[in-house]
Amino acid sequence: MMSTAKRWAAPILMMTAATDAASLRELDVIDCTDGEVVDIEIKAGTVSVEDVMTFDTRAYHFQGSDTPSVPGATIKMHPGQVCTLRVTNNLVGSACGDVHLNEFHCPDTHTLHTHGLHVSPLDDNINTHIEPNGGTHDYVYHLPEEHLMGTHWYHAHHHGSTSMQVGSGMAGMLLVEPHESYSLPSDLEELYNDEVHGVPPMLLFHHQLTSFGGGGLFGWLSQEELLEQTENNVPLNLNLLDPTLGLDFYSVNGQYNPTVTLTQNVATLLRMVHGGGNKHVTLTVNSDSCTLLLIARDGVFHSLPYLELQSIHFIQGTRADVAIRCTESGTFSVSSSSTEGLQVESSNGHD
């Protein structure tokens, strides 16, 4: 069959992806079911955005792995089942306690938070403080049987260090599967069949590592600037492999400008999460032959007829399930224009 490819471009270097860009990789997928415990360890590690840079950071490590996951693994949950995430904080640092200062603080204390789950606030408890030096907590999510399927996400959420931890990559996709008794409409069943289309879910991650210069009470700070404001014992140790890129760009599933291959005249599902960062981003497919239909937004399915889009806009933490169909073959870029977050918001974009 003839095929067409899409390329994700950095918002500053729009449409400059190399023709030999790597194919989009699938993030590790963990199926969280009844009776099983997903182990998540937090510790320092060295992260690589291939062919672009390496840096040291606080990061999630899953199921006993010594390899940091940036972004985090994709976690699947199921209606009518219980999912247990056991988070162990092996960062080395000072305990935070219940202090809540109106400034950046407690860089090594952790809270895990989800978006999109219809569960008790006691399951998704943002008042949990997992302290460094071995603190642990079991997040036990009781999904009701009537819970709808959807595309969601999880991220670090300790007030005082949320922006720093999310900015270092402590976030991931959360997919709720349809209940086993539920039959999808035929069009959606084909779209959501991974074995048919095989396009991995995509986590768009904004990297702003140094020299942002936002500052001020309501400004935005880079990762380097955030680290300077706290008692930091994990230096960035940034190593640029491509000095022409700059330090303000997007990765998709931890890759810079990967390629997604589509089949001509066949609708394919793109499940996307905008996993944090300082910017809003708008994605546009640069081809008149491609049609985009909005299937779901933030885990909520739209009714027929589906809204046709010219572009897709994301603010921090938003999600979209979009069907794309291209009538012509060729290579089309996906340009990404971005704006800084609203300056009236807190400099900690996730608090």
C-alpha cells in the first residue's frame, strides 16, 4: 500500500525535521489489573533524548528497572478493577513535612496525581507526601464498572516542586480500556484497534532547560532556573549533542522529530497528551489532503458528526483523540506554533 508520513517539528525550528528521522517509538506499557502492584521508584538518573542531548534529573523508574523513564511508562487501567501503584521515593534529600510555602521548595518530596479518573479523592490523594530517603505510598485506584474508556495522564504534583518535577519528565499517559462487556461502535472499534493501525499513543513533552529568562513573580522559569531556587542535589549536567537545536523544543515519546507512517485513504487514530511545560502548542498538518476529526477531548467522547479541525490546540495537561485521513501519498510536516503560558498564572504552572 502507498503510505504517507507525518513529522513533528520543534515549535522554534518549525518544519525542519531531517528526512531520515526515526520512527515514533512506543513507550513501555504496563497493564495494571486486579491483584497486581506496579512498582514505581523515584531516583536520580541520566536521560537521553537521542541525537539531541543528555541530562541528569529526578525520574520515574518502573518495575525495578535502573533505566529512567522520561516520559513515564503508559499505564493501562480497567473499569471494575483495582489498580495499585506503589511509589517509593529513593531520592536523597531533606523531608518536607506539611509545610506549604509560597515559593519553590521540597524538590525531593513527591505526590502522584492523575487527570481523568472518576475515582474517590481518597484514591487520588494530592495531600499525600512521599518523602525522600525511602518514603513509600500505595495509590489504590478503584475504577467503577461504568467508567468510560479514555486517554488521560498522570504527573508529579507536590506543591512547591510540581513544575520542576514535571519539567524533568515525571509524567506519563494513562489509558482506561473499555469494560469487557462494552461493545464499541464499529467505526470506533476499528480506530482503537492497535493491531490494525499500530500508531503508538503520543506524549508531547516541552523541554525548556536553560536560559528562559521569564523570571518575576508571575513569570515562567526554565528547568535550570528552577533548580537554582531550591536545595538541589541533582545537578542538570546538560550535554548538548546537537548544539544547533537550541534549548526550547518538543519531544514526542522522548524523541525529537520522529516519523509516524499512515496508510493512504485510511483513517488512523492519534491519541495525544500534552504532558506539561511552559507553553501552549498548536499542531497543524501541512497538507490540504489530510482531514482531522476530533473524536474525544480530555477523555470525553464527542457525538456525531465529529468536529473537523484545521489544527489542534493544547494547553498544559490536555488530551485529544483525533482521527486523521490523507487522500494523497507523500511526506507532510506537522508544524507546531507555541505561546508562553498566561503571565497571570503562578510561575509553578501545575500548582
